[in-house]
Amino acid sequence: MTRFLNPIVIVIITLLLITTKCVYAQEISEKEYLRLKNRLKTEFVQKLKEEIKKELIEELKTESPSSQRKSKVEEIKSNYDIKQARINDPRKETEDLMEEEAIKTAEQKEDTELNKARYKLGEGLTFGEQLLVIRGFGNVNARYRDNNIGEGFDSGNNFFSLGEFDLFMTSKLSNRISFLNETVFEFDRGKDTEERTEPIEIDIERLLIHYDVNNLLKIDVGKFFLPIGYWVPTYNHGVWFQTTMDRPDIVNFQDKGGPLPTHDTGIKVAGSALLEGFDLNYACAITNGRGGNTTQRQNFDDINDKKAVSFQIDVQPHILEGVRLGPSVYYDVIPEDEDNPKRENEIREIIYGGHIVYTIKNIELLSEVFEINHDEFSGGVFNTFGGYAQFAYTIDKFKPYYRYDYIDYSNDDPFYRNSEFDFLDTKKHTIGLRYELSHFNALKLEYSHGGFDDKDVNIIGFQTAFSF
Amino acid sequence: MRLILITAFVLGICFTKNTYASIAVIVNKSNAVSDISYDKLKKILEARQQYWDNGEKITLIFKPITSNETRTLIDMVYKIKYEEFDKYWFLRVYNNKIMEFPKILNSAGTINILVSKIPGAIAFIGKDEISRIDNINIKVLRINGTMPGEDGYPFK
């Protein structure tokens, strides 16, 4: 390498001199230019010849096959020819550079034109400029548990499981209108546990058109996350976003045995008022509400004409940066369940919620509480209370965390007691460690100790969660 | 002698402050705003304020995350790790708080053109790059009444 250094330095200096002279060629006489050119050419050719000769001798000395030697010699010769051509015309190098520069400029100009075209219409986009952005989430889990808490479950105590395969799509229809869809492929046990068919369920979790009027008014029409608490509208299906392996039990999905409604179809208005001292965010939704049981969806129609209304306020005080807090309330009339003789009456459901969240730098502190009030109209009133508190602290790529889950179901609540799921009183401690393996892949290892009704369960879990 | 060197080295590390890039905030010339408070700029950067007072939608334009300018903003405003900058915006798109990611552009030339073409655009470039902007269509914003390089300017 070092033996090439000196010639290379000479070549570079020579080329620089030639280039410089070419640029300012009009300032020296033609005769002087030719004399200088010939001198440099002679010197340069001499150096190159010596170098090539040395290299050829070394090549021939080695015991490599003759064909390889031949090809090497040809390669050196061809390099020599190229350099020779450049020496014959010292302006060639400059021309090449100028050509490269011209190509670069043309490419930049093309990019610029493209950008201009994209924005020339201002508020709107043409078909050619409209883009569909598809992102997604997935996760794979492994778990061991020492006790099986479900009554109808016949699964073993250690297993691998596929999480959700979540496709998230957005597209701008104009600068103020956009489309959003989240479709989840879920791998479930299936209702018939004996056959173990494990069907893949395709759920349209969100499908909406968004109208962005201004800071104070944003309208979503379609199926969306309900504005209840903090976790439901923030993380929802993106398991990779959330610190822990699983959602808190109180905000678990309806079709996984969660007590709260999380998605619904209707209209939602939201906005932010940036006031002196604090930001005031609000969201209000009018939706079809719950079906006759905990898992029944009402995306296409509504069994009763009574709509569900949810309202949330979220305050961000400026004096406490990173803090968010506020209440939420949800009102619905749950229709009677014609398939269930114990559910002959409508139930009035009111859910009160509150959240306090602190997320800044390395700290994540989340806490929420809910009270679910079910009134059967015929006299029975049932209250369920639950919540969670979660703390996490980031240290470089590691994020240790702790969470406490608590749910106290009302005995004999007809809505929960006549469901396909076991709604068990829960007191659960979870500790875990999240590690950012890469920008879009997180590994989570956690241990949970929980009391579900009168059963104690220990669970060790591992998850790899990713976004793509 | 060795002890002195080690002590000097340790003290050097202890008292070395983060060096921030000097940032200029540029907007389209048609924008009525010429002077902005730091608090308001922070709200814009965090996408809490998504519209200018005249109703024009704000388009955020950053240089790549590897640039000194964007890293300075992450340190001073977002207060998150550099690697979490993408996730920060992804979560906002996922929550439907914003309609699209901010624009990340490499070249000051392209930033120049976009800001000159988008009435609501706001971009963050190096102070040294001010001389290269299109003065006919772009202007540099004052922050709390100060221009880049002046006393009291927050990004210096």
C-alpha cells in the first residue's frame, strides 16, 4: 500500500495542477500551456511505466496460474490505457468532473420539480400524488404459568403463541382530510375448544375518515378508539409501542375478556385549546354502543336506538412538563340479550374514568382508575372498580418496569356473569425488562404474580415485539 | 505530571457542556408571523399547535436526525433519546393526532424550495445556511425578538 502512496500523491498533485491550469488556461499562452503539458505528461508516463513494470514483475514471480496472471496483466494494462488516455488529454478529467456535476444538478433539479408538483395544488392532491402508507406491528410470545385460571381452557402450562398481526394504513386525501385503517389478524383458540380449530380472525379495529378543521376541531367518522382513559386511545393494538408485554387487565380488549368498551362505530370530535398555563384537550364520541353481551360488536347496525356517548378531558399543565391528567365518562344503554334468559332487561352503563400520566426523558408513570356502573332498571345496581399503576425507567437500551393491576367485579353483575369469559377479581404484580434490540424490535421479559379470585398464579413470559 | 493530566482530563469531561448547533427558523415570506415566542415554537414543534393563527396548516420540515440542528431540537425541546424521535412521531400518527410524519429533507436546497412553495411550512436550518436561502420567498423568524446569533436567542 505504501509503495503506491508516493505515486498516488504525485498523480493527485499533477491532476490538480493540470485541472487548475485548465481552468485558468486562458490566462497563459498556448505555447506555455503545451510546454507544461508535455513536461507533466512525460513525467507522469515515466512514473506510471515504472510502477506497472514493478507490479508485473511481482506478479510473474508469484506462483499463480498463468490465466490469472494474464487477466491481471490485462487489468493493469487496461488501467494503464485509461490513464494514458487521460494523460493525452489533461482536460478530460475536468470534463468528467463537470459532467458528473451536471448530472448531480439535473437530479437535484428533478427532485425539486417533483416536490414542486407535489405541493403546487396547495390544499389538494392529484391521483398520481396520493400515497398509501402501510405500517404494521407484530409480536411472538412464550409463556410459562404454574396454574391454569380459566375454567374451560384445556391448554398446557407452557407454550409459544402468536400475537396480533396488525396492519396500519393511512392516506392523505387532502391537506386536511385523511383516511386511516387498522386491520388485525388474530390467532385465537376458537370457540370449540375440543376441536381446537384455532381460526384466524380478521378484525377491522379502525376504519375512519378524518377531517382536520383546525386545532379546536378534528372530526373522525367511522370505527375508532373510544376516548376513555389514557391507554385505550394511546397504545391500543400497537404492542411494540407499549412498554409491557400485555395491556393492563382493566383495559384489555372486549373480545379478550376486558370489562371496558374500547372500539366503536360512530362519530368523534376532538380538539385542543392552548390556554395560558395549560393545554386543554377534549374528545367526545357518539357511537352505537355495546351489543347484548361483552363481545358483540355493532359495526353495521345498532340493536337499540340508544346511542353511547363518551367524553374525555385531558389537561397538560405547562408548569409540570410531561404531566397529563383528566377525567372521562361513558354512557350507554346495553340492550337485552335475546339468547340469554338471564339478560332480559336493558342495562344502563355509566363508566367513570380518570388518568394521571407523567412521561418525560427516561421516566414513564401511568395510572388510571375506572368505575363501571351497571343499572338493570329493574332495581339491581352493580359497581365494578379497577385500575392500574405502571412505572418504567429507561437506562440506555434497557427499560425495567413494574405494574400493579387491580379489578374488583361486582358479584352477580348480569352483564359480566353471563359471558363466555371469566371476569375474575384481579390483584396482579408484574415486573419486567424491555430491551431495544433494534430501532423497530423490542424484547420483553417479565414475571407476574397474580391472585385471580382465590387462585394464585405465577407467569413468566417472553415477547419479541416489532414494527415494520 | 501524569496525575495532573488525568485530573485535567476528568475535569474536562465533567465540565464539558453539550454543544448545540446554532439554528435558524425559516418560514414562507407570506406568513404573517415574523417574531415568535419560544413557548409557541415549542408547541408547534410538539405538534400541539398544528395551525398558524391565520388558519394555514403548519408543515414541519426537519433535517435528518443525524444533523446537528435536529439533534439540538431533540435535546432542547423534545427531551427524548435521538433513537426515539421516529417513534415519537409514529405514535402521534398512530393515535391520529397528526395526519402525516414531518418532512425530513437532506439538502438545504430542497428545504429552501419547499418552504418557498408551502405557505404554512416551517423549517430548521443551520445559522450558516441563512446566506443561501431564497430571500424573496423565505424569511428568518425572530424568536423572543432576537435573530440567530444575537444575545437571548434560544438556539445558539
